[in-house]
Amino acid sequence: MRKMIVVAMREYAAAVKTKAFILSLVLMPIMMGGSIFVQMIMRDKVDTAAKRIAVVDYSGRLFEPIKAKADARNENDASDKQVKGIFEERDGVRTQVQPRYLFERIEPAEADPNQTLLELSNRVRSKEFFAFVVIPADVLDAKGDRPGTPVQYYSNSPTYDDIQDWLVPPVNESVQSARIQSAQLDPKTLKAVTERVWVGNLGLVSLDAGGQVTKAEATNKIANFFVPMGAMMLMFMVVMVGASPLVQSVLEEKMQRIAEVLLGSVSPFSLMMGKLLGMVGVSLTIATVYLVGAFLALQYAGYASFFPVHIVWWFVLFQALAVLMYGALFIAIGAAVSDLKEAQSMMTPVMLIVVAPMFVWVNVVREPLSTMSTVFSLIPPATPMLMVMRQAIPPGIPLWQPLVGVVGVILATLACVFIAGRIFRVGILMQGKGAKVGEMMRWVFRG
């Protein structure tokens, strides 16, 4: 035991005292959240050149209302509640942040409508117009259950859908207004009758310490989605940083014959367990830094209530077990192979197991108490990530489920450590040729 602890302390110190460890603490969250940060920075970095859109209005009644809406948009501020504009106030300066939409009426060809489409398409290709819109003649007719001819938007930029999205409200408002006038209905009465009723999303009421009924609080969808996702991503990141380097560590010691010297003083199992415990310490150090940092950041921003304090100890426990479980498999790979190329091939199945929970996490977040979520979270390789995620979603899960999950992960971890120990004992001294899967299985069952 003493030798095992010495190895663990040496592995821990060798990992946390390096510049690479400090850089990984800083760079890993930047890499994980960098895309979101960049998108926030680049949100308004758009091409503000005016977009000319041709309109062929066969109805003869929609072009003017659409153009009026576009003109209002082109002049208003982006904060205008009535019309989403294209300007923002920045440092006292009115800055354009979106392109102008310039609509132009095009008279259709009387003989062949397809000729009109072809001519306008060629004008879009030549950059004279950015896009064109065709409004059918019967668009104002009340269709009832019959599908009508839709308004068609043509462009040579299929990924740019801002104009198409913007067109939907003005077109529908104009069509509805025209239909109301044709039916000789009172617009104010109709608006009052058809006004939408919003459905609030609240939690449950409960009794406080004094026996009084407390009001239900509004549910924060963003927090309920990102908090469990953040817990899962943090665990995945720590597993990758803490466990996956064991492959290279063991392989380097094996290739440089350092392992032969070490095995002269310590048993193979003690050496392997020492490495595992050292990496568990490294992973818990990383998790502690990020959890404390997340709590302080949320507290500073005034959102400390969203930090899942009630699952921190569960997170630490599952994190340690996950590193032990996956770390044992990575150590077995490092001991069984002879070079990095073989190691990369052997790591693929293990990596698939590690990332498997990410294939179902969205379904688990949406229905954490469903049978599917419960079953998946009780499968040991997926238990650490999915169980912590389910615990982070209000109102939580029954206590027996994380307890059963812990027992399952402990049993799976013991099995992985046993398998890794058998493979490590034989493979660590093999040189020149890596072991095949069949040979590794023979080492496990026969020693």
C-alpha cells in the first residue's frame, strides 16, 4: 500500500507541476466555450450592404404594404418594439448593424410566367438583385382547408434566410388585413377576439416552514438546459484530461524501458493502481478549480441560485469513479501496445464508450424521469455523466437511483481494474510487438 501511495503522489505531482497542466486548465474551457464566445463577438459583424429584392405581385395589393414595412425597418432602431430596425446606439453614435432591404416592383411578362422567372434569375446571378419574390394572384383568397399557392422566395444564397424570415410577418399581416377588409369585419373586434393567450411555465407550489403555501416560481428553461449540459461537459472534459494521458504515460515508460526498472521495486498491480489514483487526484483538482470558478462567476453575475450545490458531492464521487473506470482501460491499452499508432487504433472503442452518453443527453434532459433515461443512466459506462445530469434537473430523481448507479459503477470499475491489472502485468514487459484483442482476452482469463 505504501508503494502504491508513493507512485500515486509521484504521478500527481508530475502532472500538476507542469506548465502543460496550467495551460490545460486555462485553455480547455476556452476551447469548449470558444465557439459560443466567438459567435457572440461576431453576432453583429455582418455585411451591411443593401439587399435589393425584386417583387412580382400578381395580386396587385401586397407590394406596397411590404415595401412600407421594409422602409420603416430601414429607418428605425434595432430596439424599436414595433418594427425591428437596423440601427443601434453605440457610444452615442447611431450605427448600422443590419443591411437595408430595398424592394422593387417588377411587372410580370404577360405571355409566359416562366420567362419572368428566368429573367429575374439571370438578374440575380448577375448581382443586380439579391433575390426576388413571387406573390400569386390568389394569395388573398380565403382557402379554408384547401392548401393555397405559397409566396415564393428565390435566391442564389440558400444559407442566407434572414430576408425570407423577415418576409413572413409582413406578408401575413398584409394578407390578413386585406381579407378582413374584403369580409367587412371590424379590425379592432377581430383583433380582440383572436388575441393569443400565452401559457406560463411554472414549478409546483409548496409549504414553507410556517405552513404557508408558497407561490410557484417561473421555470428558467435556459438554466434547466445548460446546467445539466455543463455538468456533463465538465465531467467529459475532466475524464479526457485526467484519464486519456495514461495511455501515453504507460507507453512511454514501456518503450523507454523505465517500467522494467520500476517493476524491480513495486509490483505491477501497485504500479498500475498508483498511476490510477494519481490521475484521480489530478481529475479532482481540475474539477475543483472549475466548480469553484463556475460558482464564483455565477455569484458575481447574480445567478448563484442556478449553481447545483446539491449535486456537487455526487459529481465528485461519480467523477472519481469514472476516471478509475476509464483510466484502467487506458492503462491496459498503453501496456498492451508497442507504439502510438497501435494505441490510437485500440483507443477508438474506448472513446466510443466515453462519448456514448452524448448521443442521448438531449432526450435525457427533456425527460429525466422517463424509463429510457432511467435505464440508460444505470448502464455503468454512461452512469457518471447521465446520472449527474438527471440530478441537476429539478425536481431531481429518487435517491435509490444514484445509489444503485454508484454500486453499478463501483462493480464496473472493479471489473475494469481487474482486467487492466491482468493485461498490465503481462503487457508492460512485452517489447517489439503489440498484443491483439484475442491475446489480451487470454491474459485476462488465464493470466
